Amino acid sequence: MVAKGKIVWVSGPAVRADGMASVKMYETVEVGESKLIGEVIRLTGEIAFIQVYESTSGLRPGEPVVGTGQPLSVLLGPGIIGKIYDGIQRPLEEIAKKSGAFISKGISTTPIDLKKKYHFKPALKIGENVKAGTIIGTIEETPLLTHSILIPPDSSGGRVIDITGEGDYDLEQIISTIENNGIKFPLKMYHKWPVRKPRPYTERFDPTVPLITGQRVIDTYFPIAKGGTGAIPGGFGTGKTVTLHQIAKWADSKVVVYIGCGERGNEMTEVLVEFPHLIDPRSNRPLMERTVLVANTSNMPVAAREASIYTGVTIAEYYRDMGYDVVLVADSTSRWAEALREMSGRLEEMPAEEGYPSYLASRLAEFYERAGRVRALGSPDRNGSVTIVGAVSPSGADFTEPVTTHTIRFIKTFWALDTRLAYSRHYPSINWMQSYSGYLEDVSKWWTENISPDWYNLRAESYNILQREDTLKEIVRLLGPEALPDEEKLVLEMARMIKIGILQQNSFDKIDTYCGPEKQLKLVNLMVKFYKESLKLLKEGKSLSDIRSMPIIPSLIKAKFEIPDEQVSKLKDLESQMDTQFNEIRSQKEEVELVV
Amino acid sequence: MLSDFSSSSSVEYTKVAEIKGPIIVVDGITKASFDELVEIETSEGERRLGRVLEVGYGKAIVQIFEGTSGLAITGTKAKFLGKTMVMPVSNELLGRVFDGLGRPNDGLPEPIADKFLDVNGEPMNPERREYPTSFIQTGVSVIDGMLTLVRGQKLPIFSGSGLPHNILAAQIARQANVVGTNEDFAVVFAAIGVQYSEAQYFKRSLEDSGALRRSVLFLNLADDPAIERIITPRVALTVAEYLAFDLGMHVLAILTDMTNYCEALREISAAREEVPGRKGYPGYLYTDLANNYERAGRIKGRNGSVTQVPILSMPADDITHPIADLTGYITEGQIVLSRELFRKGVYPPVNVLMSLSRLMKDGVGEGKTRGDHMEVGNQLYDAYSRSQEVRALADIVGRAGLTGVDLKYLDVGDKFETYYLKQSVDENRNLEETLTRAWDILANLPKGELTKIKDKNIEQYYKEGSKHPTQ
């Protein structure tokens, strides 16, 4: 029986309703005469405490509240890709059709077009015994993506007693019926799933394949694995969003779910404007054909911000269950935590650090644990993954604040954005001394097998230069660079070249925005070789200033944007130029010595 | 505003249970809604406006914009008006001056309303936004060359007390134009708790340049009621949105000083005994600020735009202070003013390294401004950043401890400040001049140092040592 009660109290997004004895915890309810969508977050006697996902301006005690009997759920089926949703899976395009350029409240829509016809190819036969998660058939959702229609994961399975033939059907068509213990279950191309409940799988594996993002500092120095977790904390202006956009654009995953959680409206628009025109380097199709956006911008209702994270991750898990690699990008988890804090405050719960509720850590853990590489339920056998990358916006760029400190506990790759680097326009401003990756060993096998066996060593050698520079910097700060011996000055020079030529990457440059793994490796190789050769020269007694004035240096640094990925062989020419110039120094010097 | 107080759906209550700080608690409520507008009448017959913050169990908590001073438990009447706060709008608003709640302040009658708009506005649908890409030439080199303002952007000025933020904002308001169009900007100016002289300076500046007739001013001065400040940016932005999206104008909205706004918010939060976030500001400060700042942008299929330049003074020049911090997370960049440059006599004293325009990349480049614009800006950043490092080093080890290239950077840093950054209050440099000056500065560096610029642009514009600008 659905609960029917009355509002007794309103304060911002929080509403109390009386007469709600039969309502369940986390049930979705319709609030007020304009039927705003809300969710029950506490029950005391007959009083339900409701967070409302829309503006409550004008809401008054006495208005009705009606339960729906359902927890907050998403509708999963063909038609999700390419859409932009709000925090509770309402398509913003549909909202715009109903209320224009500004979002009014009380608008009801369906998340996917149930009338649209898709060409369905069955994969089951009558009489087969099937389990939850088994693929019923497939449709082409976009030219990039074959969408598998799954038996809902909460189904008890059974015997197929009916399956339609290949043909064009809309989503309301019953495509198959299964029978279990004499009960018939009709199946359509979509099903519902509650957002707060992780979708089940058969088995979970360790991540071993790197997610290639085309960003040098990420792929080469601090890689993340498919099915892994990573966080990008950084103060404002350090380039969190740009880095996330880069991952969403270039990551070699099949599907990207981008959650704009409490961030700028124009950033979502930017994705909407840019992605249809950007071409995926692997499939040559527009990126929008693999992207789903969940947008709760900073001025949209705060409670829906809390839901947006769950909506996004449930959609990601759905595509994982088809056997795809999915990347979920959440910008920013801090705004989600703030939404939790705001509701907690209105519930008058005892606050922990900085007013955040004491369950902040467990909620963060639950969210990041929904990442992983898994074997999906049902047949045929297939593996998929969800990689979660979350931005964190620490107040005052202080990494000791609660959201950052708790997040670090649950992720394995940490990209620390540095305000000082951003001020000197070193982008991406990922601090190479503070950041780390827990997947380094796991993914080195992939690099060895697919790109080069030298990857691990080259990475270590170049990183070593950066580490030495970090120590030397302290001395330079006190005594100036001239106080150092030439070999150490070379380390400084080398670190500068690696910083500009490798670590810095211009996302807005056509060529530099994506750097494939092969080019990455070759660039690092060139730098390491340059260092070793220079060191030899110094040991042979040549001077550092000759090395410093080598014309190859600017070319090495600019190779990242002067040589595109398709012409990566040109780096070979650069290498031979480098060799020539080193030889010149060698012979030149000898001549000078002969004259003397 | 709100000439129509006799709404049929209004209900009057006389039972005031509590008065504390800027809020009153009204008892015996049978019909009141969240966010509803309330008219308070004191026992002397004085009328004030308020807004419902919380309602339930027969009680309503009402915030009084004009403050509670002089209110009594008995004899105070509260009339609930049955609607949320609205602002009457029409094109007659141009050239007018209003108070912080949107009531005429220039002695002229209430303008005839074309329609009444809810001052809280509604969130713009990201799906219907038009991405901002039109370059605004402000005539200020450092902004045009390195921190480009784009139509529909929100770019705040982070300042400190005594720094010339208002002078800079007024200069932007006077000089801003989109190259290649003759469209002028309409200016919506909201003074939020600022001193009389500051508001006056701005008004005079608009008057002198003839821009006042296409401006709307909202003045809540330092001695006006503090709680009114919660509404001032909202009425101003409501008008800005109307001018932009209903009348198709390009609007520049200047809000000064947002710090005062945040303090008013904190005052109410404290009176309601809410759990405080950082520095006593409420936990919802981010959301509240975003509700104002996000009211900027462009809409698909409509002509106008709202470009926002909020100004805030950072308490103790601290950029990590919650107000500056949260603002930076919402806005599309920031222009940070530096006390050190101000002391050196550099106007505008913009700390370029801490400043940023997130939309610059979309407003400049081939076909919009010039192909080398972005790269030159990046190289200048790089060079100036390097010069600052060298400067710090030179302070310790002296010039003798520096290498030859370092000395060049030292020189470039000085020239950047005096020849590029510095300009006068009425100097309107076009983009061509700004870029030429940039190349003049870069000419002081060897070619190999220009690692952020593509070879073809270096060939076209770079002339080593061609010019050694001094002033």
C-alpha cells in the first residue's frame, strides 16, 4: 500500500511529512501539489524526513506527500548513450522541451525514449535455461556500441518459453518470456535498478590492463588500470576539470560516464558542444557516441547532487555487465560530500570533522568500491570493468581536509594537483613528487608486451632525474645554481627538459592533446638518451655550456606538439640529429684542444 | 518594488514568538509556504519586508531584510503575501537607480512593469546553454592578452581593501566591446554594502562615458540594512537576465563586494544556530554563491548574454579564505590583484600568475583573434613565472650567482611589469597593440627559450632583440 501523508515542515531541500507509517527507507515520494520528487532518508514514528530533488520554494505545510513504493531507480536500456541527464536521470533535453532554457520544477519525463524502435537480434532459443544477467539479444545503440539486452540481475532465471525473431521493436515490446516454477516473466528491452544497490557480478579480478589516457604524466608516470580507482584533488584553477575532460575524451574505454556534480553549467555545455565533433582516435567515430552525461550543476537542487553520483555509477555498471570497459568520471566528489553535509545538518545529526557527517568515509568507500574488473553474471562469459576517477576540491587547496583524507584511503592512484605548478602554468599541474600509482607493477606487463620491454626502466630512469632535481633544488635555493658541479647542473637542465617536454601537455593544442603510448615511450627514451650522452661528454671533460647550446634541445622539447602521433617515426630523425650534434661537440672540442 | 501588497491570497498573523538577530519567529501559522514573502508592520505602522526560511508545526521563521531593530513581540503584524519575491522588469529600468531590494532610489516613480520575475531565478538548463566564444576587448593589455574575457563568462576580481578593483571594473565597463560589432554593453551594477564614495565613483564613471543611460544601478551602501544584501545580487541578476534573454542585450553585470554578501549570509546562519562550516560561514555557502554566479552565460537561439564580473575583497589578502576559495571553484577564472604591485605603482596591479581565465582558450585564436594569441599568452606566463623565481634567487645569491639566461629573465620580468602590465586608467589598447607589446617583451629572450610557441609563429613574429622597450 502506498503511503499518503501531509507536509508538516519545510526548510530548504528538507521536508518532514506526517502520516507516513507505511513508507520505506529510501523510497521515492511525490511531494506537494506540484509532485516534486523526493527520497525518504529518515523515519521517526509516522514522520518521514524527505530530501527533495527540486526547489521547494513555495511549498507549504498541509500539502500531500505520496509514496511510490519504489526506491530511487534508474531505467536501463537502449538510448542512454549520448544523453545528458540531471541527477535523477531526467533527460535535460526533454526538460528543455517542456520548460525552455530554464529548469522549472515538477516536470516528469521518461529517461529513455520507449517508443523508439531498435533492430533486435535474438541470442536465445526457446527451451534454453537461462540465468540472471544472460544476454537475451543485441541491438546497435550507436555505430560505436552494440548494446546487449540483459536478463535483469535480480531475476531468478528460468526456461525460455518465448523469444521474438530478429526485427525492429520499440522498448515496450515483450521480446522474450521465461518461466520459472510455473510463473511467467515477460521481458522487455529495459529494466529498472535501484541506484544505491551495486549491480551483482560473478567474480572480481585484479586490474592488470592500463587505461590509456594519452596523457603522458598519467600513462607513463602514474598509470591507472582498467577497473581501478583514482582521485584528482586540487585547489581551484589547478586544472581538475581539464584533466577529467582529457580522460573522458581520450581514455581507451568503450563507454564514458561523465558526472558533473555541483560544477559549472558551461563545463557541461562544453562537453555537449565539443564531444560530437571530437573523433575517437581508435574508432574514428564522434566521442559522443560513447558518452553519457549526468549533470547536476552547482545551481541545481542540492539533494539531486547527492543522487547524481549513484545514478552515474549504476549506468556505468550496466554497461560493464555487457562486457565493456567503462570509465566513470566524477567532478567533483567534494560537492557530493557537501550535499551530504547539508542534509545531515538539516537532520540535526551530530557532525564529525568540519561539519561533515560521521558516515562520510563509509559512503566514499561504498562509492569507490563500485569500481572493478569483473566477470559478469549469466552467459556468454564476458568481462567488463568500471574505472572510477573522482575529482576532489579541497577547501583552500588543503589536502588535510576530510574529503581528501578519506578519499585517499579508498583509491589507488593519486594525482595531486599543485597550485604552485598551476601558477607557473605547468599543466597538467600533477605534482610528480606527491602523486603515486598503486598499479605500476600491475600494468608494466602490458607495456612490456604491447609497446616495449624498456618501459619500466625508462620510466624509472627519467623519474630518478626528477627526484634528484627535487633534492638539488634545496641547495640551489640557498647557494644559487652556479655553486653546483656540472654533473648536477646537468640534472637541473635535464629535469627542466623533462618537465616541459614530457610532463607538461597542452590539452588545447590539436596535436599535444593526445599522445599515444608509443610516442610517449619514444619521447622519454630520447630524453634519457640525451641525458646519458651528455653525462658521457661531461666525463670526457667537455663543458656544460656546449651541451646547453645544442640546437636539438628546443626541438626535443617541442617534439610533443610539432610531431603528431601518426608521424612518430620522425622522432627517429630527431634522434639522429641528436647523435650528430653530440659527435660534433666531441670533435669540435678536440680541435680546440689541438690548437691549444 | 512590489507595489501590489494587497494580494488576495495574503494572510495576516500577529503572534510573534521570538525576535533574534535578523530573524523573527511567527507563531500560530496555518497557511504559509517556504520562501514566501512577508510584510511586517511595526506598532508604529512602519513596513518592512521579510522572507520565510523555515515553516512547520505552526511556526514560521522569517528573515527581515531591514533588520529587527525596533520590532516588539506585541503589536507587530506579519502579513504572508502568498508569493515569493519578485522584481518588476521592463526596458524602462535602463538609466535608473534602485535600492538593494529593487525599489526606486532616484526619486522617480516605479517603472511600469512588463512582467514580474522571481528574484531567485531558475537554473539554466546546461543543454540549452550556448558555449561562450566571443572575445571581449577590454583595452586592458593584461586581460586581453593573458586573461581574456569572453561574452557570457563569469570572471571575478579578487582584491583586497584599498586596492583599485573598482577603478579596474569601471574601466572594463567603459571600454568593453566585442571587436567587429558596434553593440554596446548594458551595465548592471550592484553595490553590496560598499562605501558611498565607491558607488559614486562608479556612477560618475558611467555618467562621464555616456554609459549611464544603458545602465541599471542597485545600491545597498555600507550603512544600509545588512540583510538586504542577500537580495541585492539577486534582483540585479534578475534584471540582467531579463535584459539579456528577453530584450537581447549584451549585459555586463558587476557585483561589488561579494564579501559583504557572504557576511550577511553568515549573520543569518548564526542567528538560526546552524552547524557552521569553515570560519563560521554556513555549509551551503558554495551552493548559495553558485546560485548567483551561475546566472551568467548565453542561451541557444537568443541574442543576449550576461557576463559577470563579481568583485570580492579577500579578508587579510588571503586567497584561501572560504569566500575567495568557493568563488574560485564556481567562476570561470579569477583576476587577482596584488598589493606588492600596487605599492610599486603598477596599475592595474594584476598578479598574473595567480590569475586565470578558463574560457580564454575558446575565445581566442585563428579566426577569432590571432593565431599566436594563446601561445604568446602562455609564453609570457612562463617567462614572468621564471623571472619571479630568478628574482627570488637573486635576492639570496645576488646577480653574480645567476647564469646568462637567468639575467635575461630578470630583465624580462621588469619589462613585463612596466611596459606590458602597466597602463593608465583611460588608456584603451587594442588587441593588436597588446600582442605587439608582448612580442617586444619576448624579443629579449633567445629564440630557444620560446618553448610554448610553434615554430611558424616564431618565424612570423619573433625578432630577437629588435626592440628594448623601457617605458
